[in-house]
Amino acid sequence: MGAKCETCSMRLKAEKNPHSIMSKIWRWHTKWCPGWKAYQKELNSKK
């Protein structure tokens, strides 16, 4: 599938400042995002 989460600007901003509102939105977003779930699956398969 090639999820774009690795280079997602929203994710990078959230990681840069973990206490920001962007970070809170990012964490909420990852709970339902099918792309994030696919990305996590990709990472687990590389182990």
C-alpha cells in the first residue's frame, strides 16, 4: 500500500512538539485512520 505516514507533515509536527494541540489531534487521528493502521502493519512486517 505504501502509507505516507513516514513523511506526513502532521505527524512530524506532532513529534517535534508532543505537548501541542497538533500532537493531540494527531493521536486522536491515529485511532481511526486506516492509513496509520496500514503503516503500523508495514512496520511490524519488516521486523
